[in-house]
Amino acid sequence: MVTTSKPWVLGLSASHNGAACLLHGDRIVAAVQEERLVGKKRARLYGSRPSLAVQYCLAQGGIAAADLDMVVICAQSALNLPENDLAANRMLNVTANGTPTLAISHHAGHAISAFATSGFDDAAVLVVDGMGSPTSDLSDDEKNAVIDTCVAGGETNSIYHAESTTLKALEKHMIDQGRWLDAPPPGSAMPGFGSLGGLFSAAAQQIFGDSMDAGKVMGLAPYGSPTINPEEFFEIRDGRFVFLDEVQKRFTATDRWPEHKNTYKDLAASVQNALEHALLYLVGRVRELSASRNLVYAGGVALNSVANERIIRETDFDRVYVIPAAEDSGPAIGAAYHGLWHLTGEYTPQAYERDAFGAVYGDREIEAAIASTPAIETRETANCVRDAADLLVDGRIIAWFSGPSELGPRALGQRSILCDPRQPDAKEKLNARVKHREGFRPFAPVIPLEETANWFDVAGVEPASPFMLRVMAFKDAKRDLVPAVVHVDGTGRVQTVTRAVNGPYYDLVREFGERTGVPILLNTSLNVMGEPIVETPEDALWCLLLTQLDACVFDGAIVTKRPGYGSLRDLCPYFLVGPGDIRRPPSGDGLLFAVTTPWGPYVFGLRDAHTIAVLDLLLGGLMDGNTRAEAIFEQLRSRRGDFTETFLIRLFAQLRRWRVISFRDAG
């Protein structure tokens, strides 16, 4: 093992948003979500299994697993499950290497991640999510802070005080395991819920058919009215949340959006209002229990930027910090810092001003990606800011790929889609032609920090919003100037930028403002619907080919589609995997694909019957590497009437991101 005054510490978040973080001393060397590398949304990370995120982090540090001074796991599920056994992980090989290991609760991971990146000397800490660790995995200090009576529950809300390397639990709310999102009550179609995160997930399930679509509920809420009072969702009795099941009984239909539009708009508005009511109570409780004037906040619920703005404006704290990786990727940071503090006993306050802990891809990687991608044209640029501004002023929609990737779920100018917010139809064009998502979902305005007060109502509050986790009201006189980024209620989910922190991204916004008089750009994540945000230059170029983006801008090159290129239908797909890389599991349920990634091998388990049916036909000789996708689609549709072209294009795009197939030019 390497002996150094700066220990190498690896933190793992074993969760549905699995992630890894590598520290060298108190500096984050790398942190990444598993999904960005796998190419599959909500890819899990397990303590007992090899992980692309771990390989990525070790490669960024230039070290091997044997060089680690400690590995710390923060698991959402019970630590005694085999899936969380670090000793079984053949990649880390902690037993043979003699690497010490630790484990912490899910909410402790969230709490430490927020405090360690806040820059505060001390802080009151609030964590709110769907459900965290079971009682058995809490520290003695945390168990003593539990105010609910369930014996084998899971964390829902936690309040801590953090100072130096000490995290003290002050109050912890629990729910019976499995009850955060429960079966619908009799006569209802809407799930039951036992936490604030569960409340939003239940509404997402009822409205959209997917409990993970909580963000959509927040976007839909301003279109409705809060017709259901918070007290009908829950009561607060002796400081405990008691969740009720009367609201669910109002919803007996299994039809999803866009059916029952007005009813679902009002449900979204009511849930949002109830959440804000609950959070203001909790923040008040935090203020009672901790003497600190600083608040740090984490957990999946902390991504609700509407509620965050009310916390900032209406509660009695001098400073409020919400970590950008507020959801379950963040505990990887918390786990790593917990290990560091354990080894050194030292805490150095440092404010992380930018969520940029991924790899930087240089000219060599970008040139290789361009050379391997069909149907594109490239021109070099000595001034990507000037040339990107030309495109934006001309009404083009561009991909902007610059610097290290983000850890959290917001695209913050490293992996972004940008366009002119002055265009009245830009939102509709993006939703319909590029993002392929519901028309009610808003897009974010990015603005230089020094311009914020000219465009938004920030009287009496700090204007900075570097992580797109606040929602501010546009000034009345400004709304009509940027219709593409003004939500239906006159607000915007703002990202503020500075030259010192954001570099060329800031320069681009300023350049656009100097040319147009509007120092704002529309920013959204660079991805194809259903996929994670892109990680590599190759991913960015395929996003260009798979959508109606006009260009992809790198630091030294601008890439556009070749004239005459229409869609994937024009290209010839071929397998990147061989017969020996494909097998059926012993159960016979699904397919397993062993693929090669830039960070190492990975095995996909596929169970979706539609996907497997397509793959069986392709593997049977329908895809020979020389036949256009258009002809393959026609043959697939002739064999199965439920294989629509939209489904096939999206599936082939996913198979490419998973590195199962790729495409070449015809002929």
C-alpha cells in the first residue's frame, strides 16, 4: 500500500443512483454516477460487485485499488445484505490488499456530503428523501435521535449538527420498511406513502405511471391549483409525521397523463404545496435544535427547487447551501469524507463552487470520437465562444461539451444543450424535436451572476444560484423578452455563472448578451430521452445524430451533420458484441450482454420482452452490418406489428449507448 500524508479514500453510494468518489487528502479527484458510464438510467452500484464508476475514479487518480488507504460504503439497503459486502468485491480486493473499510448510514452519507462541500465551519443539517437506511445500520448516536417507534424502519427525515469532523444526530424520523411507497389503499389506484419523498413518488406514479418521475410533478404543479389541503396528506403529531390514506381514495382511475389533465394538474399543485408546508416545518425544527446559523440540505427532496426558494426566503438562517448532488449520488462524497476524517481527524472548510468532478476529454479523445462517428462534418475553431454565439444568435440549437462532467443530475454547462431563449417556439421545438418530452416541462435560464438582479426578483436575498437548485420570479418587464425560459407561473429555475468559476460557459452567455441585449441562454441536459446525460465526446456526437440538434461544440471543433443525413434509418447498424458475449442466465429469464467500455467490461442484464424479441431477430441474421436500419425496421415491423418505428429508433439508440451495437455509413 502507498504510504502518503494524503490518504487515498474511496467512497461508494450503493443505491439506485449509484456513484463513486475518490479523495486524495481533502481534494475530490473524481466523482461519477454509474449511469453515466453504463448508459442506463438509475444504474445501481453494489459494494460486492465491480463497478465502472470505481474504475473511472481510480483511473483519474492514476492509482490501483491496492493503493487505497480506505474504502467506505454508504448503502441505502441493509448493510448485512450480500450485495453490500465489500470483501466480496474482486475489483477492490480489500482483504488481500489489507484495505480498511467502514460503513455509514444513508442519511449520514447525505449529511456529510453537504457539510463537507459547503465551506462552513459548522452547520445545521437537514436530510429529506424517500427512505434511507434501516434502524440496524444507524450509529448509536443516530438511534438515540429516533423519535418514531418502528423497530425495523428506514430513515425519512434527519436533522444533524455538523462541526469539524463531528456529525451529531439531533432528530431522526423513521418509517416501517417498505412503507415509504406502499400498495394503494382499498378502492384506490394511487399508492400509499410514508415519507415526503414517497408522497411525491406516489403522485408521480398516479399521474405518469412511474414513481421516479417526481421532477415532472414539480414542473406540472404551477399549471394547477392546490385543491387538497396539506392536512389531508399528513398530520404532524408530537413532532412526528403521520401520513394518511384518504387522498389516495379520490383517485381510482389507472389512466395516466395526458388523461384527466385538470385533475392531475391540481394533484401536482396540491402535492407541491403539501411538501412546502412540511419542509418549512422541518426547517423550523432544525433551527430549534441547532445553534448554527448555517443550514445545509441534502436528499432527493432537496432537488425540489421551488421549495428550496421558500426555505431561502422564509426561514431564519444566515446561509443556506444545497449540495448539487443532493440525490443518491451525493452520499459517495459523504462516504469518502467520512473515511478521510476517520483517518486524519482533520476538516478543512472548502466551498465547492462547481459540480465538475468528472474527466476532462482532450483533443486526442475528441478527435478519435469524430473519426469514428459517421454522417458528420467538422470544422476547427480557434474561438469556440464566438462561433457558438454565431450559431445561437442564428437560432440554432447546440450541444455544448466543455470541461469535466457533472456528478449531480443537473447539466451545468459542461454537458448542456443551449439555445436562444428569445424564440417564442424554442421550448416547444426542444420538447418535441430534441428532448422528446412533455410540453409542460420548463427549461432553465443561465445568466451571469452580476446580471441576476436586473432580470429576477432577488430583493433581500443572495442572488447566487450556481447549481440550478433555486426558482426565482422574473421581473414583469423581462418576461416577454425570454419566453422560452419563463415557466407558466412567471418563474425560472436559475443557474448563475461567473468567469472565475465557469470560464468559457460564462463567456458564451456574456457574448450572447452583448450581441442581443439579453444576457441569458436556455440550458438543458445533453442527452437523448430515456438516457443519462452524456459523459464522453462520442456520446455527445451520437446525441447530435439522434436528435434535431444543429451542432455540437467542443473547445476546438464544431461538428454538424452531413448534408442529406436524416436519421439513424440512413445508417447500417452492426454488433459490437460477438456470440460469446451473449448468453441467457440460468433462470432463462432475459439476456446477458458482456460489453466493452472505456473503463472496463460490463455485463447488462436485459429482461424487457420487447427488447429481447428485437434482439433475438437481429441475432438471427436480420442485422448483417451492411443493411440500412430503414430496411431492418421494415422487416421488424412486418414480423411484429407492435414494433413501431418510434420504439425501434429509441431502442437502437439505447443499444448504441450500451455499446451493444454501433453504426456505419451505408455503402
